[in-house]
Amino acid sequence: MELLLFILPVFFALSVLIVPKKGVRAYGIIGSLAVLGVVIACMMQYSNDGTVHLFADKKDWLSGITLSFGYDGISLLMLLLTAVLVPLVLVSNFKNELAENRLFTSMVFFMQLGLIGVFISMDGLWFYVFWEITLIPIFLISWWFGAPERKAALMKFFIYTFVGSLAMLAALIGIKVNAASFYIEDLKAVVFTSKAACWLALGFFLAFAIKIPIFPFHTWQPDTYTKSPMAGTMLLSGIMLKMALYGMIRWMIPLFPEAMACIQYPIIVLATIGVVYAAVIAIKQKDMKRVFAFASMSHVGLIAAAIMTWDFDALSGSMVQIINHGLVAVGLFLAVEIIERRTATRNLADLGGFAKQAPKFAFWFAVLAFASVSVPLTSGFIGEFLMLKGLVQFDMIIGIIAGTTLILGAVYTFRAYQLSMYGPVTRDQFADLHWSELIVLAIIVIAVVILGIYPAAITDFVNPSLKIVLETVSTPSGL
């Protein structure tokens, strides 16, 4: 059954190219729901004992490359996020002409293939291959369907990510020189000096820091998010950057525990700078999409800092916040898309008064805004609490600085909401939610509230795997 995780995305990516144009919308949604069904089936049969379930395990496949694919609670949670957000992205674009485009839908499925491969690869080289595969479809989606002035931003995005990927490949080769194969356990068995581990870990970190992005490797992000079509932005912010956060937990730290003494503090500092920097820049933005682009950078910077503390509670909170951010980011960018569809602008100075004309939209957007700032009874609350707790325990000053995201986040989020929803009415008409938009916003909000009331749905599922990762990797304090 697990092989369907590979087969279905490839099948739908290819078969949609011959589907009649009028059927592309429904076909894409059906295909994405089929993948979701397979992921749910995998989760139901998983024993949840924290161990990795290998469904492909051929160690002598080809010259040090193994066919090793499997999943544990961490991987399954990432697969579920991917499988849930892809149909939401497709449904949210149901009214757009883009939804009828065969190439667009095909690229979405190819990107889903790459994401699935990243999350279930237990061989370093396959992890790298699928990591690279994800770049191609998202680049083409943005290149083919983005804003007219997109080319410079996308070339910058491509160069940044490609350079980071090459650094990770070089680091992988550097490990393999001393390892029996690229299988993750063989790579983890290699022991390095602190100096060698630091250099190799930096290869992985560069790739991950660019993708997240972490300050100062972020300069590609605002323009790429802004110039990409909304579906591309949703895929980038909701799912793609999570590959790097996952990679830190699964690959970077476990492969190079000897490097933590020299890289832990600098990475946490850079991530914390990014949290505050991006939040301050978001407050000053006039383009609503850029507000949430910088907001995304601020939120994921906090997740990256928490992961680097290598504290159990912080890691558990990070997994909660990864899910929360994926859901809320897609919802917020959809809100921007709804406004832009109806007004042909994202400039906050030209918006206002929409709450009177579209009360349903105003309500769902408001709940998303509250979820974005992690108020109690939303999924972000427990996630941010655990992450900030870990950061305060690591370093009180860093924890306090990172905690300013609670205040700054409220400022830029509610500023964007107030300027767009209230004040003088700027449009004679502003249509309320279409059924497809309502479905997506409702699903996201309901999920965020349920997980806010019962975060154990995430933590109980992922904690056994996190404990095993922590037990098998030397903690920084033990180095």
C-alpha cells in the first residue's frame, strides 16, 4: 500500500494532461483526496511506538545507494500536512482559470511527489533527489503563472536554492566517504571531529536556512512570494519550507551531533534575529501579501530556533507549530487572494469596509487572524508556549527577544485586518465567499480550533518518535 504514495502522484500528474479541460478541476481534487486516503491508511496501521517503519529496505541496491523508504510519527505528520493542504490549495483555486490548466495541476502533483519523497526517504541521496525534485514544479508554476515582473525574483529564488542544495550534496558526499552507504543509520554511525562535523553540518544548514528562510538568507522570499500565483505562494509557505524544518530534526542534528557545540548558539541567534526583523518589516508593508510573507518568515524563524535548542518540549511544540503554520499560512494567503480577486489590488491604503459587505469573509478571516497570533484555544498557542519555554530555558535573553513575536505579530496581523475589513468603504460591491472559498476557510479554522482544544492529537502521535530521536542523538549538553 505504501508504494501508492509514489504511484498516485505520478499517475495523476501524467493522466491529468489528457483530461478534458472542463474536468481538470474535479480530477485534481479527486486525485489529491486519493493521496490523502493513502496517508490516513498508513497512519492507522502505524503502531506509534516511535520506530521507523521501513516499507522498502534494500541495502545493496547500487554502489552505496540504498532503497530505504519508511516513516515514523514525525514523517507521517508531515505527510498528513502535505496530503491535507494540496486538496485545500486546489479547492481554493476552484474559481480561477488556473484550476482548469492541465500543466498547473500536473505540477502540483509532481511537487507532492517530491514532498512525499523527502519525508519518507531514509537514504541520504534519495532525500537529496526528492529535495531537488520539489524545486522544479514550484519554479515552473511560478514562472508560467506568476506576475508579469516575476522573472528576476524567480531567478534569484532558483540560484539561492540551487546553491544551498549543492552545499548539502557536498556534505552528503563528505559523510559517505567514511560510511558504508547513504542509509541514514550508516551515515549516523560515522563519528567526526568537532571541526569536520561543523563544516559538514554547515552544508546542510545552508540548504535548510535558505529554504526556511533564516536571516540573512531570506532575501529571495518576499519577492518570490509576492510574484508567484497565490497557489504557488500557498505551496511554498504551507508545505515546502517545512521540508527544511523536518530536515533539521531528521538529518542535520542527528548526523552531526559533534557540531552542536559550535553551530547551536549561532543558528539560534540568527533565527531569533529573523523573528524580530521580519516582524518589524511586516508592520511597515503596504502590500498585504508582503505582510504575510514576512510574517511567515518570522513564525518559521521561531520554529527553527526552538528546534536547535534540542529540548524535548520545544521539539514537541515545534511539530505543533509546523502544522499550525501550514494551515494558517494557506488560510491567510487565501484571504489575500479573495481580496485581490475582487478588488484587483493588495495595497492596504486602497482597501477598507469589506466587513459590512462580506460578513462571512470577515468572520473567518478574523478567526484566522487570532489563530495567527496564537491566542488560547487555537493550535498555535500550545506550540508557541512550548517553543518559548525551551528558548527561555536555553537562554533567558534570547527567549525574551523571541517572545516579542507575540506583540509584533498582533500588530502586523490586526493592522492588515483592520485596514482591509473596516474603515471607509472603498468598493461599491465586494462579493461574499464563494462555496469553494468557504469550504477551505472553514476546514482550516475548524482544524486550528480542534487542535487548539486538543493539541495531544499531535503531541501524543509524534512524541514517541521525538523521544527516540533524542535518545539516539547526543544532546548538546552532553558534548
